[in-house]
Amino acid sequence: MKRLAVYCGSASPEDPRFIQLAYDVGKGLAEREIGLVYGGGRLGLMGAVARGALESGGEVIGVIPDALANSEVANHDCTELYTVSGMHERKQRFTDLSDGFVTIPGGVGTMDELWEAVSWAQLGYHTKPVGLLNAFGFYDHLIAFNRHMADVGFVRPAHQGIILDAETLDALLGKMAGYEAHTPIFQMKADDL
């Protein structure tokens, strides 16, 4: 994996562990010579993940919608900063530029990015690993809900392994490196659906 998209929040929670986690993820990717593709902001976890990578000599590619770039939240310290027309183009650019996706704590926008990466994987728009860094148990309920959707029958057996979760970056990157693509919906027969 040469580059990974990192999905995370632009907020700065009161608990300092979240900012430190983002910084450590950016630093950890740079130390492994894995480029960072992220939302292009300088605030919150977004800014911390970029700082961690940049301060460790890593490549940082930001992708930010023009509405946000114009509101002075863009991180102009990035190795490259792409300004795009909107969120759909932003997520497509994440997919085009990266070899996989890592989701760290965040809010609604982060969830939108995660679920789109999962949905696109199910359909067959990409065959890249989708990782969920469950630091501090932040995603315990989401992992349980994903399991519940599978148990009820809303996630096909072939797609139940798309989300790879771990509590540490090392463990998550190990799972992502060993990821084997599943059969996408576009290649399934009607009887398999």
C-alpha cells in the first residue's frame, strides 16, 4: 500500500486522546512510507493527522471542496492540495488516489465516507481494503451494528468481511495488507443475491 485515505473528523473533542491518535496515525503512516490522502483541512483530527505525517517527512495529499477551501480551513502545508467541486468528487478522488481506506474517530462526514467506501466495495467500484481503527472502543457500537445487519441478512455473507477492524494501527495495517477482495454484487448471479 503506497497511499491510504484516512477518514476522520474536523472537530477537536475535549478528550485529547483523539487528537493524539490522529497525529500518531499520520506519523505511523509516514514512518512506514505510506502516503496520506485526507480531507485537506487544518482543523481537528484532520489537521492532526496531516501534521503527524508532515512532521515525519511523509507525503500528504489533501482533497477539499471549494466551499471549505474558501472558508480558510484548507491546509496549504500539504504536499499537494486538490480543490474539488463537492463531496462526491472528493470521495471519488480519495478512491482514485489511495490503495485503501482507514477510518479513525469522527462524526457524520466520517461515517458518510466510511459507508460509501463499504458500499462501493460491495458493488465492485473498488477492491481496496476498508479499515476501521477502533481506538478507545470508539466504534464498538458500529461494529456491533454491522454484525447485526449481517445477522439479520442485510449484509451478504460474501461482504461480511469488507470492514476490517482493529484497536491499533499496526494490527489494522496487518489486516489490510492481507485483505483478499470479495465477489462484488456486479459479478454475482441473481441466485446469489
